[in-house]
Amino acid sequence: MPVVEVTTDPTPRASGLTLALSGVAVLAIGLAGLQTGNFVATQFDRAAWLGWLTLAVAVLGFGLLLAAAWRELSGLFALGRVDRLRNALGSGDARRIHAAARLWAATMPEAATLIPAIDAANDPDAILALLRAGPVAAMRARSDALGRNAAFQTTVGIAATPSPALVVLLVAWRGVRLVRQVAALHGMRPGLLGTLGLLHRTMLAAGLVAGSEAAINAAAHAVLSNPLLAHAIGDMAGAGVAARRMILLARATAAACTPLGAARDTDTTF
């Protein structure tokens, strides 16, 4: 019996929804551009100065829209880059790990000393250990500092906010701002779509960093033990929960923004 070889196309194809949305975007942008071009031409027929003025307004408006779109795409590309680096560093392939480590190290302030150390390490495990002990630990310490600062500010805000609805808005706003601060610390500038994607990844990473419960509780207690806060808040149950969530959010965001550390974040030091 002849053997029939079945081959599959390894290239992923775009879904129908992606194609439909792309078509809508092309039509919207294309027709808007054509309509604007016709309007600019009409204004030139009326008067040269009016045509140039209309053209300047159109160029400025489309330029701002394109800049906003590029900023959103850059944030999404940054998230995709973290995923690619994480896959390469966890692949077990020595060459991929070395290349990914050098690529990641090149974006860090300590690249001048970190890249030669990576090149000198001929063992993939040594490279990963070097990254965890160096940039990962440093970034996590800075993220923890941002989390404690956010916890302190949130606690003070809760003490000064009379309305429960305003408390919810305050905690939500401070949490989103903390996520963006930690992302900026890792070299990312997420826009609206990038922030939403990062929030989703942060929620997934929160379960992986929950092993540091003792450290998070200790850090929250340190924030709430401030004499001024103890005098101002009185009953600190709600403030304690909010402070703990801010600290956990900082660590989870750092895990989501770091190619290493999310799956092995078992350090309980704070």
C-alpha cells in the first residue's frame, strides 16, 4: 500500500475576523484620505492660501492619528517581544538562549558589563542564573519600591476619601498607573491597547507570584505601621487589603514584563 505523506502549512493564517477588521480599516483610512484629498483640491480651486491652509490642517490631523496608532502598535510590539524572548530563554537551546540573553541585555543600562559576562558564560544555565541574579533582581527591587509607594499613596487616599465609590475609582486609577510605571521601568511605553494587554498578562502572572505571600504581607504591614497612617485610618482592614494588592500588582506586572522570573518567582524577600 502506498504511503501518503500529509504535509501541513506551518505558516499560520489570519482569521476571518482579522481579515474583516483589516478590510474595514483599509476602507476607512483610504476613503477618508481620498475624501480629504478631494476637499483640499477644492479649496485650492477657491484660493491658494485656503488650499495650503487646508492641506496643513489635514497633514497635521493625519499625522497625529498616525503617531497615536504607532504608539499603540509599539506597545503591542513590546509585549510580543517579551513573549519571544521568554520562549527563547525557556527553549533549552544554548544558541537561542545566548542570542536572546544578549538581545535583552542590550536594552539595559548595565549592557556594557552584562553582555561580556553573557559571552563569557558557555553554559545556558549559567546565563540564566546571571540574568536572574543581575537585571531581574534589580528590576524586581525597583518594582517593589514602586509598589510600596503606590500602597502608601492608596492608603492615604482611602483615609482622606469619604465615599466608597470614590475609593474604588482611586484604587483602580492608582493600580493602572502602577502598571504603567512598572512597564516604563522595563523599557515599555504601552498605550491604551498595550495597557489592556499588559493588565491581562498581569492578572495571569499574579498567580505565579503568589508564592511570596509572606513577603507581600510583611511589606503591606510595613506600609500600614506608619504612625501617621495608624492615627489617621484607625480601622485599617480595607486599607490593608488595598496596600497588599498594590504590592502584589507591582510584582505581577514585573513578572509579566520580564522574560525571566514569572514562572520561577519564588523569592520571598522584599
